[in-house]
Amino acid sequence: KKSIIQVYASPGVGKTLYTQKMVLSLASGQDFLEHENRYKQPIPTLIIDGEMNIEELQKRYSTLLTQHPGVDAKYIRIATLEDQLEGGFDPLNRELGQRRVQMAIEQLKDQYQVAPVVVLDNLTYLTQMNEKESVEMHPFMSWLIKLRNNYGCTIVLIHHETKSTGTPSGSNVKERPLDVSIRLSTPKDIEREEQYKNDTQFIVQIEKIRTACEYKDRKPYIAC
């Protein structure tokens, strides 16, 4: 709880699928992959998606819900482009967009008496700024810090990696306040789990974790 988590990967690796399965685990109080949910209770989740339309998102979640018995869909709240005026979000690096997110957080916190997990999918499409410029990235990251500290939220920030270096794109200013950074990548054929060969598979690598815990020295693993 109370963390800023970055999940990044190249396009098509499975960032959204990874995040959706994490959301279902949170909404059911169940464990997620190799990570134990110690609280064993449902956690409300606010998903703000800047790319997919509502029909496709609902279709994906409906499919996943059939695979995860015990998930109460009421703990999952989705905001998409179609919910916004003129088909686009107020950029989350500007005051109006930030205020709307804060209002949604307050509503969920009042309803469930626990701070929600906020998923921002993804940084590029939910903001209007030059990600490479630290002077523009810094105020946005300061806002995420305030969400974490003032509301007790965990924020999951979905982002792309740079093709040339395999690192998160944009200014290094973004990396400094992160509590956790997770890189997803596509396994080689020889690394793939044979029994799940027809499913989406990705390597999960925890590159940064601020707090001392059993995951700090965890080696990369394959998930699907």
C-alpha cells in the first residue's frame, strides 16, 4: 500500500493484460502471480485508460472475470476516453484533469473506507507534455507523490520502454520517486512455459523496490 509503481514494456508485450490480472486479484483479495496479498480483502481499483474503448475493455474484463471466481466487479471502476467530453481526458499533468482524478479517489475512499489502487494506462496518452523534459515531468510526479501521501493510494503507472536501451522512456526525474519499477519482456522460445505455449507469456523483472522485503532480490520469472 501507499506506493508508486511503474510497469513498463515494449508495445504488445502484455502490459495491459498484466495490469488487468493484478486488478482482478486486488478486487478479490487473492494473491497475484508470485506476490502474496497479505490483506486478504478486496481493494477498490480506479482504472483510467487513455487508449482502449469501453467495449473492448469490458470484453476483456468479462473474459477474465469468468477465469477468476470470487471477484466482485463492483470493486473495479473504469474511466475511458468515451466517458470524457469530446472523447479525450483532461490531461493529468494539468489542474482540471488532476482534480477529477482526486474526486474519483475521494468517492471510492468514502464508499469503501479504504484507499483505492489507481491505474494510469498509460503515461503517454493521459498527459500532454514532453516526457524527456524534467521541468515538465517533475510537477506530474510531485502530484503522484501527493496522491500517495495524502490519500494513501497506490498508483500503478503504465509506460513504454525505449527501443534502443530497453529502459523506460522519458526523463530520469520520473524514476526517482518510484517505490517499485517492473519491466515486462517477451521470453525467447526456449524460455516459454510449454504447457501455456498458446497463451500470452512475459518475463516479470522487478528492477527497483524501495522497501526491504522478500521480493527485493527476486529473480525474473515467467508469467502468463
